[in-house]
Amino acid sequence: MRELYAKYGGSVLGRCRYLLKDATRAEDAMHDVFARALTHGEDFRAEASPLTWLMKIATNHCLNQLRSERAGWRQWFQRDAEARSEGHGGQGEMETRDLVRRLLSRVDLETQAAVIHYHVDGMTLEEVAAVLGRSVPTIRKRLERFAELGGEELRVR
Amino acid sequence: MSAHESEWTLRRLSAGELAAAEAARIRAHAAGCAACGATLRGIEKDQTALEAQVPFERFEAGVERALQRQKRNETLRVPPRRWVATTVAMAASVLLVLLARPLLSHQDEGRGLNGIKGGAVAELRIGGGAGPQREARKDAPEPLAPGERVRLGYQADGHRYVAAVSVDASGEVTPLHPESGESAPVEPGADMHWLPGSWELTGSGGERVVLVLSDAPLAVESLVDAARRAFQAASGDVERMAPLDVPGEQTHWVLRKP
């Protein structure tokens, strides 16, 4: 448990905060994600990249939580001002992450996950496709549709 | 191609997931690259922030509580049913079809996984691939081969409406039939009726298909919402989803896509 905490805790909490924008809920979500890692011990240990597994579960968990809230997206925007950005790559990157976050509610759940893994995690198209079990052209198409909402900044490379 | 390492690569480096040679190369690059160095330090700051805000003991206690919560949810799930299988000849295809039916001991629960009444039957048929057609099991995940499609059938036995949805591993819920509005009136007659069309479930991983027979029409949107809630309650694991919180009798199948 201590190893999971030391290796992955910061990344998982960062993802939960980015999406839920609430420190308490993010911490609860992080606990849920690690509890799942423990209950799915065999699957988890078999993963070539436990980080990928955890970030995928954390992303889905938070997106579903938002989706199941009544008027969840509206509340989510209200929390925007309190949120801390997860960005590390300077002002431009932080703006892209904020833009991504603002536009998420306009697309379906799978596109949301693809967008987060691509624009926030910095995964390649191939990595996103592998994580979501879709083909690269499918992921590209979804990301390009998302980019139409936000312009050049969200261009798929 | 960017001269910088992706943030994902740097995050995997920080988690110690890269092979030694690759890790050494990327560390050397990050040491001389302002942008990658800053990204790596930012990632490391995430961990420092966690350790400052959520000490390990609090983390451990929180995970323990989450485990207990998941166990409680697990015990609330309906236990797996046993099934009595009946084989019937299907005139059109000469193929054998297994019609599954729950044991009578669970009939009065009203709602549950695969909670079909005594005379009602639901069936998910797989075909279109290289192998022969077959019926999907209800009591265990059923692997799908590339190119295989699914069809859904039912014998309503007194129920008046039918609807079906699927939930994939990312939690995306797709109304299969009908695609919107309210659940469809069942076809008259006691025979097996097949929903129009067939579906190829794209992607990989698990996908849960749920067919609901009800006595009153259900809004497809409420069925979709119920499926999302069940997915969330299962912490995003389609294989562990509990029955949907909707009236009527439901049958669940879990398919594992290639």
C-alpha cells in the first residue's frame, strides 16, 4: 500500500482534482480508485503499466460521478473558480487544460476520456486507443470532433 | 515529431515504470531540457502535495473505508442464479438454441439480475463470425470473436414492453432498442421475438447488455440513467454491475470483446 501511495498517489489525486474540482471529493475518489486496485489485485498486478490502469479507472470514476450528479456539469462549472490547475507546462498548457475542462460536458463519456488522456495526460493517439480499446482512427475522429469545439489549440497532431 | 518527451512518458518515468535504459535516456534529456525538466518537477510536486495534504496513515484509512464500502455494495448484489436450460429447435436456422430460465425460487423478488418471470425468456444470440451461432451465457462473461454480432430475443409471457441497453467498459451507455423515447410494445404471441437488427460491439474489453421486459413503458433516458448509476456504483466495472434500478424483469449478459 505504501508503494502504491508513493508511486501513484500524486497522479491519481491530481486527476481526481482536475475533474472533480473539490478537494474532499477528490480525496474520496482517490481512495475508491486504490480500493479497486486492491480488490482487482490480479488484474492490476498483471498490468504492464499500473499507472495507465489507475489513471483510466480514476478518469472513468470521476467522469461517471459527474455524470450521475443532478445538474452535475452546472455545479462543476461553479467550482471552476476554486479549482487548482493540474498543468505543469506553463501558461499555454494550463490554458489548454482549462479549455478542455470547459468543453468536456459537450461530448459523450468515451470522448471525454479520450480527450483527457490525450490533452491532459499527453498520451499518444496509439496509447489512448490502447487504453480505451478503440482503433487509432476512431480515437482520432473523436478527438477531431472535439477539436471543432475549441479551435486550433485542440488540434490533433 | 516533438523534441520533448510527452508528459505521459515523464509521468511513467516518475512512477518507475520505464525500462532502465529508456529511463536513463529520458532523465538525461530532462536534465538538459527546461520544458521537460519543469514538467517532471511538476509531476513530482503532485506527489509532494499529496504527502503534505494526505499523510500515508490517512490515505491507508481512507482506502480501507472504501474497501469496506465496496464489500457492503458487493453483499447487496443479487447472488448468481442457477439456470435450467432447455433446448429447442429453431426452424429458420436448424441451429440449437439454449433458452435459459431462472429457477422458480427467485421469481418473487420482482427485480434482480436476470430476473425473468417463470414463462418469460430472454436470449442473446451471437453470430456472424467464423464460428457457429451460439447463445451467450448469462451466468459468466461470454467471449466474442472478431466480427461477431449480437441479436436479442424474448418471449414476453405477459409483459407488455421491451427495451435494451448496453454499457461498455468506459461506462458509455448505448440504447440498443429503442434508441429513444419509451420502451417498445412487445410483439404479440408466445413465440420468441427478435429485436430488429443486430449489433457489432466495437472496441475491446467488457460490455454489459441488459434487456428489460416491463408492464408499463419505460423512458429510454431513465433506463440509460439507471445503467450509468449502476456502472458508477460498481466503480466502473461492467462485470460487477448490480441490477438496474428500474421496474420490470431484466436479463443481463456480459460480453468480452476481442
